[in-house]
Amino acid sequence: MSSTIDPLRPNPQPIDVEMTPATSSHTIAEAGGQQASKVPHIWLVTGPAGCGKTTVAQHISETLNLPYLEGDAYHPRANIDKMANGIPLTDEDRWDWLTLLREESLKALVSGAEGVVLTCSALKRKYRDVIRVASYFHDVSIHFIYLHAPETVLLERVGLRQGHYMGANMVRSQFAILEPPTAEETDVISVDVSGSIEGVLEVALGQVTNKMTEAV
């Protein structure tokens, strides 16, 4: 039994984290057979609404044949309803969701995949730290692909969407709390998405493949 701290609560209390057979580091490594000597990767595609997280993540997933998890699909109904009504999520709203994304990413690696691609805005450092906890207890390498562009660019893109619950007001609220990764966060790959989608996909995929080559 190990102990960690909830990074989201004002007065954090110890949380017990068990190494369950389904997601232990040994299980992840052994399930891959010949890949057991390699450390699997979690590629978390991050950034505010409108930056193209889903497009980039799906491209990386399909090109490299890696499992893909759409973070928004794991939001509870209450969170989706709040965002659809232009109500920003609180830290409390995000805590269980972020923890679930971390655990689902680890489960996806049990099959022996070399990595898993996940989308999540991860706007604040403490949100990113929730995912980083995975590497404290499991033999896994965490990478954040931070997609960024000026707010005006992303507002325009979101304005062109139809039928999506994330509206322009949510873009503004996300920028209001955004904490861009600092130089201390050495596990972050930064990609400017102001240009063409073809150029963005090429740069993002190139960064990922370079990291995977370095890890061999």
C-alpha cells in the first residue's frame, strides 16, 4: 500500500493507492511479451478548446497503431451539462474525471501496446500532475503534447463547430485559468497550432516518433 496526496483539494488528505493486478507495472510489462523490455508511453494531447486535440490524437493513434482514449467521453453527465450551459468546471468537478483518465490509460497498456494516446485539456499544472502520478507507481513514461494558439484563433475555430457542447464562452473561461507548461515540465512537447492542420499533424507526429526512438 502506497500513499499519495490529492493535488486538487485545498486541504489535501492522504489517499491510498493500491497496485492492483490489472494495472501493476509488472502486468503492463509482461503482457507485451517481446515488448517487456520497453517502457510504454502515455501521450496526453492537451490544450484549450479549439486547438485540435481530437484531430491530432487520432492521427497519432492511427499512424502508430496505438489505442486512443477521448477524454471528453469520460466526463460524467453532470460535467457535460454544466459545460453545455456555459458553466466552467471546478477543480472538484475534474478530480474524479482526471483520476479515471489516468487509470483507463494504464488499463489500455495492459494489452501490451507500446503506448496509448489520450486527450484532455489539462489546463493547470495540478491537473497534469494527476496524470503524472501514474509514473510514480507504474513503469510508464508520461508525455504531454501541448497544443496552443492565440485565443482569437481558437474562438474562431470553435465558432465554426456545430452541435458541440463546448462553445465560445468555454474557450474564454479556459484561457482565464490556463497555466501554460513551464520549462520545469520537461515531459511537455509544445506545438503551435496556428498554421495549417497538415503542418500541425506533421510536427506533432514527428515529435512523438522522435521521443519513441530516443526511448529504444
